[in-house]
Amino acid sequence: MHALLDLVFPPRCAGCDRPGSLLCDACAAEVRRIDPRAACVRCGAPVARPSGCAECRGRTFAFDSAYAATLLEHPVSRAVVLLKDGGERRYAGLLAGLLAERADGWVDPSCAIVPVPASPAAVRRRGFDHAVDLALTLGELRGMPTIRLLESSPVADQRSLGRQERFANRAGAFRLARPRGWEREAEVPARVVLVDDVLTTGATLDAAARVLRAAGVVEVRALVVARAMRADA
Ligand SMILES: [Zn+2]
Ligand SMILES: [Zn+2]
């Protein structure tokens, strides 16, 4: 499918806009991975210090840990924008590759991948759910089941909100979905990897993890493509 798409709409690099690929070799080499050994295990920020992580200090999260492949910076930030706001779905594959790389070593096949669903308004606007695309591709790459265990309810757009408001806004944003083909008595998986594109305050992932915990999920890990750091950090 992509081969035909590439022929009709040749891909351009998210970094330098040169035609030929979604991310050219030179720009791909610029992507800085977050070193897991030097990252906060709670929120994925690359700021682990003896004094603790300034990004998540004072916060409690319903997820056990968070992992981010990269920082939200060029060229990954542009790839995310092209995927979400530019309708360029081919970036789901590229970004899922970063997720798969990051998942190595700590995700095992007994975990189920669960996408954090986008809001119904965003799905209408885009025509697809970018997090579902990322999760399904990651599942294919790693041979893990992807289950659409969460549904989104309509809430205000997060992007115009401050940090505190985001937490309040996201509470109640999700509910448990019954995936197609499941019987009522089907058991929820014990261990889940929640997948999303970006972690900013953790509010969205927290709201999603809360619903999973209430449904009986024992371990919830969050895996995101990019960690957006607070401007004042
Ligand atoms: Zn480039
Ligand atoms: Zn932290």
C-alpha cells in the first residue's frame, strides 16, 4: 500500500523537507534517544538526579513507570505534527520504530499494548486515531497483541490548557471499551503497555491508567515517542 502511496505522493523528510524519504539518513542521525539509564523511571524525563526529577515532583501517577524514546524536538516534533495535523499517516510506521527500539529490553510478550485513544473530535478532524496507528504498528513489529481497551469521551482540547487544568480536564476522559470479539467475561490483561505519541504533564496517561487499574490491570507502563519538557524546567 505504501509503495503506491510513495509513488503518487513521494515522501519528504520531516527534518529538511528533501524528497525521497520520511526522514533522510542525515536527519535520522540527529534524533537524540533518551538514555534509559539517565531517565526518570516515573515520567521518562532525562533528568534523573540525586535530588529527584523536577518534571514530576509532587505528582502521583496511576501508571507505574513511563518511557520515552526521544525528546520532543526537531525532527521528531515535526514528524509528530505531520502525523497528527498533516494527515501524513506514513509517519506512524517511522515513529513506531522508535517505540519498538525503546521497548526492547523491558517489554515482554506477556504485556498487551493498549493505545491511548484520541478524542472523538480529533479523530473526526484527522480521519484516524494516530495512537491506534502507533500501537498497532508497534504490536506488529514486536509480535505483541494490541487491544483497544479504552474509549475516549469528549473533553476540551488539551492544547490550550495549563498544567493543573490538564489534570482536571483529563479525569474522566476515558472509559473501558469492550474490544470487538470479546465476551463479557473476557479477562483484562494483567500487564499493559499504554502507547501514546507525546507525554507532556502525564495527565492523559494518568487518566487512561486509572481506568485500566479500576478494571483490574495489575501493571501499567507508559511508552511514548517523545517527552515534552516543561518550559520552566
Ligand atoms: Zn532530512
Ligand atoms: Zn520524573
